Amino acid sequence: MAQYIFAYHGGSAPESPEEGEKVMAQWMAWFGGMGDKVVQPGNPVGMSKTVSGSGVADDGGSNPLSGYSVVSAGSMDEACTLAVGCPLIADGGSVEVAELMEM
């Protein structure tokens, strides 16, 4: 099976410890539902900078990354189906799915 990266964009930080626990439970339930397809649950990421030929920009680009995970799936379609259940989507975010290419 191929591996796919889920690049998370958007969403919001929990406003209280209780909300944080609820959000974490949603993520753990989603990961649990995918079982051994989860290769690496990943992590949220902090504020990013964009490095280009023009220099370094502090804004994180037009669609800043908020986290990532790596899953295994039999096809891009299967990986996208797995991504549909991501709790971030219900929070207004999105999941970018890309196959990790072996070199």
C-alpha cells in the first residue's frame, strides 16, 4: 500500500481545557476508526514562514499548514475517503491529501 500525507489547513485552537479534551477525543476516535492505516498520527504545527526567491514572509502563505498525519491506503480515492472523517473539517478546516513518493 502507498502512503499519503494529510496536510491540515485551518481550524481553531480549543478555548478551554474541557474543549481541548473533547477535540482530542474526536481525533483519537477518528484515528481509531482507521486502525492500522494510520502510519504516523503526526502533530499540529506552529506559525510558519514562507521562504521563496523573494525572501522570507512571516504570514505562512495563502493557506497555512496547521498539522499533518501519514496514512497508508490502496489508492488516492481511499485516502480521500479516510480524510473525509477528519474532525478538522467540521471545524471549518480542510485536509490536503498527497501520495508520498518513494525515491
